[in-house]
Amino acid sequence: MPSSKSYKRDYKQEGKYHATADQKKKRASRNAARAKLKKAGVAVAGKDVDHKNGNAKDNKKSNLRVQSKAKNRSFPRTKTAGKKK
């Protein structure tokens, strides 16, 4: 963000990036998964919550695990990524 005093943020433009209904649902699901693990006493600060089976809608505790950001984000996000052949 520019440090100029004359700079004004365009909030309408910024809202376009994360404002679709689908994006809001996905963000809410990620936050719910993180909250579930946090409530169970798992340290999640600075790490990512990963879904073991790849289904981000399945927020059962048995499907969640904590991973480092580097490991969780290191594989390609495709339909077949992480699936056994």
C-alpha cells in the first residue's frame, strides 16, 4: 500500500476479489475446519489445516490434520492430485 497521504483505497474494487457466494462458502468452510481443530486443543497457529481425503466440504475431525504451509501447498491442485492409481 502506498504511503502517500493522497492515496485512497478503492473498497469497491477490492471487494470484487473475495465477494462471490462460492468464495464466501469456501472461506467459511476453511474457517470452520480451523475452529474445530482449535477447539479440540490442536495448535494451528502458523500452519495449514489439511483435509486428508481432499474434500474441503468434509470437516469431520477424522478428516482434518495440521500440516506446515510448505507441505500443504507443495502439490499441484488438480482433480487427480494426491489420488492413488
